[in-house]
Amino acid sequence: MVYRPQAITALGGACPALSMKVDGTYADIFDRGFMIRDADGRAVRAVGAMADLTERLRAEAEIRRMQAELIHVSRLSAMGTMASTLAHELNQPLSAISNYLKGSRRMLEAAEDERSTTVRDALDKAGDQAMRAGQIIRRLRDFVSRGETERRVESITKLVEEASALALVGVKDRGIKVRFQFDPAVDLVLADRVQVQQVLLNLIRNSMDAMEDVTNRDLVIAIASEGFGHVRVSVSDTGSGISPEIAEQLFQPFVTTKRHGMGVGLSISRTIVEAHGGRIWVEPNPQGGTIFNFTLTAVNAEDVDDAN
């Protein structure tokens, strides 16, 4: 490994440096050195140590990139869910407005004076605009409900590991013990990587928040086979749990157990999972707390090899 002149670190200090490998590529190096002196203060020997930070810095950059992608997808999904819900809610009063306008016009049909004619014309125009608003909202809802995904063959183990690296930031400071239980026979799934990681990020962070007020804080993230052709991913916690009444409607928009939550995260997760042909559900944890599960379509390695 050959140093650039400006990368040489003075003895007695420590700093990051850029060094060139023999193959011509550069590595990020943390260089530290100090001088050993005898009893009279004379320099006897110089000691130094270097640590290659290239992979660590590359991993941190990848996590930042993933975080930016997940935040982007989260915002788009939240907007889509809110737009779909608003479309459903607004269609009903718009239909009622249209019916009231039609009824009012029929009551004025017998009148022939100029004012009645003007009112009938205004009611017709108002009815047309109400119908137009309803059509716009229906088109918006149809567009949102399509929920297009870019599904590819992915390693579910890698997806979970990458999402966990991001979601579990600060987990030690919160006193949470994390365990991974991966079935070695399960690996490939058909998934949109960013969207599935968004689901995982949401479930893991929810589980961490659920254990805020308990003493026993265990988080288990598991991957297992789920019948024929599916893979199940589970996130379980030992938190305060969810009441049966809330559990029944937990995946509906704007339903939340958090004091300051908006109630769109789990609704978005359900939309993503169902768009992948899977399902998502919640169940009580026998050790106390909650288990969230979702499934994805499994892919056989033999089928991938044949396709290639």
C-alpha cells in the first residue's frame, strides 16, 4: 500500500487518510502513531497502526441511500393512502349534493317565471360540477389503488438484514435485546426491495416503541416457510400488547395506538403486502406483547437457474 504525500500522518496524532493500494485503487485509512521514548526522553521506537475504513464507510453510505429511498416511498405511500381515503369519504357527500340539486330542480319545473328559469339553470350547472368533482375523485382513487410495484427476485435474508441495520439504530441505548431467527432453507422471494424494506422498517420501529414502558424488552425478527409457495416474515416484541378491539381495525387508515401517530404506517404496509400477493396480520405474543406477520411469494432457486 503506497501513501500519497499529503496522507502521511505525523507521529503522536491520529487522523483519517487516503491511501493507494497496489492495484491502483484507493482506500480510506484511519492512521494512528506515537513515539516510544526511554527514561531520558530519547526516541527509541515509533509505533503505528492503521485501520481500513473503506467497507465501513461504504456501508454507512449505503444505509443513508436506503434511508432516503425509504423516506421517499413512505411519503408517496402516505399521500396515496390519504388520497384514497379522502376520495372514498368525499364521494358520499358529493352524491348527496347531486341528488338534492336534482330534487330541487324538479320542484321548480312547474314554475314558468324568469326567476325560476334562472334558478333551474344555476341548479343544472351546480349539479354538473358536483358530478364532475365525483368523476375526478373516482379517477384519483382508481389511480392510487393500482399501486404498481417493481417486483424482482430478491434474497429475503438480505432484505431483512439491510432494513434491520437501518431500523435498529439506537437499539442498545433503549435496552432492547434483538434476536434473528432465519430458516436457512428460505431465501428467494418476489419483491419490490424498497417497498418491502419500508414494511420492515415500520414494523420494527413500531415494536421498539411498544416496549418503551416495559422492563423486559426482547425483539425477535424471524423468517420461515409459510405453506406452499410463500415465505413468512415475523417481528415480535414483548411490549404492552394491543387490545382485541384495536387489533381488528389496526390496518385501517388513521387507526393508531401511538399518542402522536397518524395511523397510516400499518395501512401503507397492508397496501404494499397485498400488492405483492401476500397478507399481513397481527397476533398476541405468548411471552407478552405482539407479533406482526406478513407473507411474500417464494421463488425456487431452480426456477431462477433455468431462467438464466
